[in-house]
Amino acid sequence: MSALMEKQIEIRMKSADQWLELAMAPAGEHETGPFLYYPNQFHLDIEPTDKTSESYTLHNWESGILSGILYGSRRCRKTPSNWLVIRLEGRLGSDSMDAIAHAASAIVSREAGNKLNLAALQGWVEE
């Protein structure tokens, strides 16, 4: 698992009052089991910005990650593969799912050798 983590790709984004960091690594198409893996070192630290996001668990946030992986895979014309989610941190609200999905799709795109334009997400910029 540590060899996979060496292939980690990290995205940092911010908006006027929110920010996020997402780090993932490809887990390979040969892996069996769930689409997303969480290593023992997985770190989740979200500061919610609204009442709705105060009740969010990892399950809610990972829906944005999965959406981004699927979009990024389609955009790169590749079969979705398994991913290690190493870290998700940020100051995020219920309106931040697009940013999480965008960050995940950018990671998939970069792993495939492409570069997704993060400026395409209104109000968010890559740091």
C-alpha cells in the first residue's frame, strides 16, 4: 500500500471563504473490492460552514469524490479505476460538492497525463 501512496496526487483549492485539500493515489485496476480505499493513514478534517454540512459524514463527502472520479475518467476516455483517498481536509459547506468533484476529476486527469482547467469552476482557484 505504501508504494501506491508514493503516487499520490494532491489538489488544493480555495474560494472566498472556503478551501479544500484532496490527496489521492491510483490503486490500480487489478484491485478487487470497493471503488475507493482508505488507508490507515487516511485523514478527514472538515470544518462545516452551514447547518446542512454539520451533519455530513465521510459518506456524504465521498459522493463528491466518486462523482469527480467518474467525470474525470469519462473526460480522459479511460475506464474508472480504484483509488486510495489519502486526505480530505477543508472548510466546506453543503454547496462545496462541486469543488470536491472538480478536485477529484482534476486528480484523475493529471494521473492520465492531462490537465483539467480548475479555473472552470466559478469562484474556486487552485493554490
